Amino acid sequence: MTREFEIKKEVEVEGTPEQVWEAIATGPGIDSWFMGPHTVDGRLGGRMSIDMGFFQEASTITAWEPGKHLAYESDKGEDGTFHAMEFLVEGRDQGSTVLRFVHSGILGDGWGDEYLDQSSKGWDMYLFTMAQYVKHFAGRPGTYVFAQWPQQPEGADNWPVLMRALGIPSDAEAGSPVTIEPFGVTGVVDYVVRHDAHNFLGVRGPDGLYRFHGTSAVGHHLFGDATGQAEKWQAFLDHAVGNQAGGQAS
């Protein structure tokens, strides 16, 4: 049985409405803080799509007021399910901007409160990342770099394993200077959530926003040469898990 849902968020951004619009309404802008890659035909009725290889989705733009209002709706599934996104942009004094966001639609069977809770936490992280992108990297198109943590035994707590492999203290808080040791990236922790299965860690480096989604995946945004980075991060995750599996076996 299908069900309607709605998630609402609001974030203040240290940037102009024009910079926020570039971030939410262009392919290179979206890739700089959300999943990717995206293509955008920027007009009312235009098409927007994401193709990650293992996941594709296409949408139609239903509202297009540059600098003010963007909305789009995914193609409906056979059961009528769809996702709709709406962004309202409002400029404030001294060059800041408030972005109001709504994710709504119809979910299919098997998608309940857990999905909504995870999605809500995920949007907190993504919208924070968007604000960081606008504040620190506006005008520098980013490349989305994704790698998946290999399948884990049920109930495995690999967050400490990931932190050790990265060389990041397990008690690091927002504002802590850190080094992602295997990659030689020095930066500052800008986002931390520790809550059972909803662990998130964000590190802002000089040329990237590094995002760790618990022990399920990494989804970074790199503002320089990203050639081979997805493969390097996948190899890192595979090695970290392999070492842990070996330690458990012994």
C-alpha cells in the first residue's frame, strides 16, 4: 500500500541568492554538494536527471524562477510512486540567503518511518554540505566521488574501524583539525552525527568536502583533479574491511 510523505527543512547560507541558485539548479552545482552526476535542462518543463550507474532517476521541472523558486518531480512508477523536490530561495541582509526545502511524494510498500527518518537525517547533512560549498567553494564546480563499503555482517560496528583507518580520533568534534592519513588530506571536521546507524562525518579540506555516511559509503565532492579518486577510495574501503574481517577471524 502506498503512502504520502513530506520532509521540510530550512537552512541559512552565507552566500547570495544567485550563488545558492547556481548550487541547486545546475548540474555542476548539484554535483558539488549532492549525489551525481546530474544534467539539468534549466526551464519550466525541462528535464533533470541523475545517473550513478547503479541508480538512475529522471524528473520534470515544475517551477523555474531563477534565484527564487525551483521544483521538480520524478517520473511516476507503475504503482504511482514518485519524489518531488521544492526549493524556495530568499535573500537576506548582508549577502546571506535562507533556503526552504520540501521533499514530498508517494512511497511504495516497504518504505515506512525508518526511511523517512534516514532521509531526514540525510537531508540535514546534504543541505549543510550545500551551505559549506557556497561559503567555501562557490564558483568551483565539484566532482562527486562515490565508493561503497563492502557488505558487512549484521550488527557489525565498523565506525571505530573506519575512524582508525582514516587516522581520525573517534572523539573528533566539529572544528577539530584532522588529517585523513591514507590520502594526506589536512582539514577540519565540519559535520558530526553519532547516533547508532546514522553516523555521519564531514571533513572540509582545501580542495574538497569529504563525506562519510556511516560504514555504508563515502560521497565526496572534490574541487580539483578527481581522476582515479573513486577507485582509490573503493580500494581503501575494501582494504579497511578486509583487515577488520581478518582480525575478527583471528
